[in-house]
Amino acid sequence: MERSYEIIINPASRSGKGLHICQEIEPLLKEKNISYQAHFSTGSGDCKKLAEKVSQDFCAYTKEETQNSSHPLCNLIVLGGDGTLNEVLQGLSNLENFAIGYIPTGSSNDFARALQIPSTPKEALSFILESDYAKPLDIGRIFCNDFNRTFAVSCGIGFDAAVCKEAMDSKSKKLLNKIGLGKLTYLIIALKQLITAKRVSCELELQDGAVIRFDRILFLTAMVHPYEGGGFMFCPGADPADGCLDVCVAGNIPKLKALMALPSAFKGEHFKFNGLHRFLVKEMTVRLSHPLWTHTDGEVSHKADVVHIHCEAEKLHIFMPPIGRQE
């Protein structure tokens, strides 16, 4: 039986080139006689609403099949950046019943980088159409008071979230994206945020009850995959299928040393600097002396002083490379 696909498209991704990219891949879909339904977002938060509608329609149409199967039954393609994928995940109430293909058209594309998904849209689509296996991967979730949100790549508190917050509204990001240098935005803003970061203490409570205290914390990032922020390998050993989150904490480290360590994070060599710590957890609670910005997959929503983070194992099914194209 031939697959059919629901496609959620962010036409504003890659500084407005998303619509053009969609038009590029349409001929391939028609050439291969692929049955599909396209859904276009029109603004912030719209991808979540589109995913909710797809999810509701799917459940209504295949209620009996869904109840009697543990396998994904609906094929969904997401065309956009990491933020678009994040929005879509918030709207899928029955996530385990979706097999998801991803066409990366953002500026950071850390999810695609980690999974070696082709960066060229036509190649990424061919990759999805040729894939015969939707691999179950972990996702993370954060809870702050009445707020909870899923993440596919990482969540962060402090410095990296502040970088994401500024990048979201950055005029230079839009300009650099147009000339293919969008990744520089994160580096420039990161240097600025390091210099201006305020002193905040932190207490980590791990799942075994152990409590670790830091007099000062620059940031904490809990990661499903190794990369975030356009290629920073903050957790080089992160495995998206081990049922755990890799956590990197920059605590009790002088700003100058953090500044020196930052470039080494592109190669995952930053843990050689004292003050950088790694933990492997299924869940943890973070308590801060002062509220800091938090993000999920680069999407910044609010500040918080108490955040609970946990891993949901094998919740997300992603189309992986066909046999012979994997490492």
C-alpha cells in the first residue's frame, strides 16, 4: 500500500524562503504520484493548531485501528526549522501514532544535523520517501508551574535561552539568513549574553534524590541530541534512544573562562574546562535563586525559577535513512 502524507509547512522559515522551498519539492511529490495534504501556517503558534487538527482528524478517522495498534499509522512531514518541529509536537496529542519526516529549512537545524538528515529540501524529501523505517526516539518535557512543553532537541535555562530569546527578535539574524550566514547570529549574541549575564545560584535535584548546588550558574541545558544553537555540541555523547537526557551545566565558572570554552563547544571539547559539568538523567528538578529565561528547541516562552525536566523514552517516531545510508 502506497503511503499518503500530511505535510505541515512553515512558509516563513529561512527568512521567508519556506514557501519557495515548498514549491521546489511539489514536482517530486507529483512525479512519484504521492498522495498528500498540505497545511500552511500563517503566523506564530499556527503550526501547533494545524498539528492539533491533523491529530484530531486522524483519531476520528482511525479510532479503532489506533486502539488496536502500537505502531505509527499516520505519516506526517514537517517543513520548517527546529522551532516549527517543536510547535508541531505540542499539537500532536497521540504522538506515538505518527511517523514523522523532517525537511529542515531553519537557520540552526540541529535536529537534522544530529540525525544526518540531508539539508537540501529535495534530498530530504527523497530521504523520507525512500525510508522504510520510523525509528522510535526519546523526547524531553519541562514543567514549570502550570506550564509544560515537549522538546525534541534540547531545553535550556539561563544563558542559552537568553541567546535564543534575543535571536528570535534579531534583525541581524534575518539579514545573515538571507546571505546564508544565520549561524553567526547565535555566536554574536552568545558573546554579548556572556558579558551581561547576572549572578544566579542553582540547586539541582536528581532522580536519585542527590542534591547538587552551584553558587553561580550561567546556563543548564538538557539535551536529547548532541547539538543546539546552530551546531554547539554541548552534550557530545547524547544518545536520542537511551531513555535519558544529557545535561551540561556551566556553574561556578568565570565569564572569561566561559568565553574561552565557548568556541570549543563546536567540537564538544568544552568539558576540559573546570566549571563545566555533565550529568545523565531520566529526570531532574532545577531550583534557581532568580527566574531565568527557559527555552525548548530554541522557542523561548517565559522565565522560571523552578523547572522539572524529564525524558519520555521512544515517544517520537522519525523516518531514518534506508539501509546502506546509515553510519
